[in-house]
Amino acid sequence: MHISRLSSCSLAILLMLCGPVLALSADDINQAIFSPDTGDAAKKQKTPSAFIVKTQVLLSRRSISPGELDGMDGENYRKAIAQFRRQNNLGDGDKVDEATWNALGGQTAGDIVTEYTLTKKDAAAHFPRRIPKDYAKQAAMKRLTYTSAKEMLAERFHMSEELLKALNPRADLHKAGEQLVVAAVERKAPHVEVERVEAVKDTGMVVVYGAGNVVLASYPATIGSDDIASPEGEHTITRIVRNPTYHYDPDKNFQQGRNKKKLVLPRGANNPVGTVWIALSKDTFGIHGTPEPSKVSKTSSHGCIRLTNWDAEALADMVKTGVRVRFVEQPKS
């Protein structure tokens, strides 16, 4: 994978080729600045906001995940701002003010998006036309992989498909050597041992703590559902499985469609538990990824804790078996 910063020359050529169709440019995002009316203006937009994209990336780099990078003023974006403000003693609230912007380093950060060159492997990828909703049909497939190059690339860079398209409206996603504009989403995993993980039901957040109640990371999450409540109290991580199969058992879990038999669904990003399964000591419950990152914290789970695939992978890199997972109602002040 080859990624480099956008040079002014390559950016100029890219913008010239894209012409007026480009809804959002790299310069728009990299040079976005705070002003008192920035937040209100972004909230009214129906297309991705350069300011919000920049803020989302800066939050994500600090392991305060806003979920899917979409440039929109939504629930997960607001959750991440509120978490950042709490961690940095900037007061209550879920809006970016000047103090929050400065604490994020927004005035000086200029490498929010970058250039990615499609590889031969990218161009040669094959995709199923669709993933059926029925589990029996999914079980008959070889893999539950991405259904398009757009979905694959958007998830790789933690972006919504709409934002990827807005930045690359004329790109050929099946052509090796094609230059794309993508979010620069590298995170540095903290070199600190995780003491515990808290699933906060009231806010729909997973918060990771080190010693001394230091917050190491936070992620928007779907925690339980009306049909199957999430566990209570404290449990431990018993197993971490990357690229898992999914074992459907209607007697233990839930009824999906007319499927009354046990099924094993193949691996892949569109598997019901995504690319990671972190098993808990409470039987059948765990923390996992999802095939639908845009719906994290917005739709119910089957009693488990659902994160975006990239957030679940980041958490799996940080924890180990034996780490405590607590289910709590309120965030720690």
C-alpha cells in the first residue's frame, strides 16, 4: 500500500481533472479553520463538511472514534466531541468551540487527507453482487466479503462511501495506479496496559481505561437491544478471534427469518460480527465488528457490543484475555 502526502502539483492536477464535479477537495479539508459560525453552518449542510471531516480525523487520531468519517453533524460525531471535552477538562457539551478546536490542534494540522495509489491487488479484487439477508443463504457462500470496490476502500480508510465519492467523483476504482484522495487515519496504539473496558449504556460508548482511570480510547457502540438486553455487571475477555466465522444458534441467541437450525456463516467484513470477535465470560456475548458501520449506535444489536470493524480491530490490538469488561449506566465523570 503506497500512501503519500498530496504535493501541490499533484493536487492541482487532480482538481483540474475532477473539475467542478468535485464536491469536496483536499484543500477544503486540510485548510479548514474554526470560526464562531462554523458549527452551525456545517449542521445545515446536506453534503459532507470539510470542517467536520477535519475534526473527525483529529478525534480519531487520538483514539476518540467518531465512528464512520462522513463529514456530517451526527450523533457519533457529537459523542466523540463530548468525550474529548471531558478528557481535556473543557466542560460539558458536544460542540466544537475555539478552545476545543485549539486543543485538537486544528489550527496547525494540515495533513488530514492524503493520496492513495490503487494497487494491482485492489484492481483485481472480485466482489459478490450482493449479500443476502437470510443466514442460510449466507452460510452457503464461500466468503462474506465486500460487495464493491467503493465499500472496500471506504472501510479501509474509515470513511463513508459518500465521502469517498465526494472526494473522488471521477476515479476508476478498478484501475491499478489510479490516484485517490482518502482520509489519513493512522492511529498510534497506546503503549499502556489496558486495565478495564466499560460499555456505557446511557451514552452508547465503549471506553478503554488504563491504570489510574486514564482513558486510552473510546468508541461509539451499539449495546444490546430491546429483545435481548446486554449483560449486567462485570465480565472478562476470554478469547479474541480475528476474521471469525459466525455461529448461529436460534436456541441460544435469536430467531433470524425462518432459520431454525444451527448455521456457520463464513468469514468476511460482511459477516454479522464483522472482522473481530472478542468473547466475554458471559456465554454467547462479546464485542465485535459489523457489516454496516454507518448504523453503529443507531440500531440495536442482539445483546452484544457492536463497533465498526476498524474500532473493533483497534480494541483487539489493545486488550488481552482476562481484561475486565464492565457494563455501566453512566459515563465516569
